[in-house]
Amino acid sequence: MASSKSIASLLFMVLWGTSVVCPNMRARASYQGASATVPGQLSDDSLRQMLDGMGFEPKAISRGFLVTVKREKFTCYIQIVLSENKTKLGMNSNLGVINEPDSVTAAQWKALLVANRDVDPSFFYFDPNLKKLFLHRSIDNRGLTAAYMRNQIDTFVENLISTADLWKFTQ
């Protein structure tokens, strides 16, 4: 009986120790920017190939690619870029310059904040150094297919079009 309690205690200690140590090892590897290849994870080259295959004409820019999407009366320019550690894919659209950010009314800023709820996971952000307003979307760079990318780009474009009246104060 005493030996089965000893074995159970030992087993408990081993399992407990594993549950404490292993998650920390995984978290540490993520934090250190480990970029283990994940199936379906895009590189810059495979991102370009995917965008080409989808009928876009991606233009290489300083970071990522610029694609143009025409819908209705809108022409949308979207930067598609991978994060430094390749775990995220971001879409950015420059909505314009705001030379005098303090001249934008509280109601206009509030409308953008409220709209963030409706366009999630896209969101508006203002870069005070560049004095530019952007719409941004970030997705995990894993298991990405052309169909999923098409859906993400189409939804992002819909977000741009449906909110155009909210950011028309930009130049």
C-alpha cells in the first residue's frame, strides 16, 4: 500500500512538473521569435505567388506587396505584408492624411471607434507621426488558402467601402 502511494505521489510530481515546465518552454520559444514552419504558412515568395494566382498584380513595396481592388466606384489600395517572424499577415489601407488632427470633431473620431465593432477584425488607427488614418486587419499566417485569402481581402474591401463616409474628412 505504501509503495502504491509512493508511485502515485511520484507520478503526480512528474505530471505536475511537466505541466509547469512545458508551457513555459513553449511560451519562451514563441517569445524568442521562433519561426518554425507551419503547414500553410506563407513566405514572401509564396504570398506573391498566391496573389498572382488570385488574379491580382502585386507590386513589391518596401514591406510586402501593394494590390489594387476595384469595386463599384471605389479603387482600393491594400498593402499585404507578413510580420517579421512570419506568424501574422497584415492588410493596411491608407485612408488619407489628417493635417490638423485636433480639427477632427469628437463625433467623427467616435464614429470611427464605434465602426471598429462592425468591421472587426479590421480596425481604424491613426498614426500621429505620419498624420495618416489607416484601416488594418491582421490574420494568423497558418493554413492559408487562396479561397480564405480571397474572403479576407473581399471582406476588408467591404469594410473600406461601407465606412467611406466616416473617413471622408481625410485628404
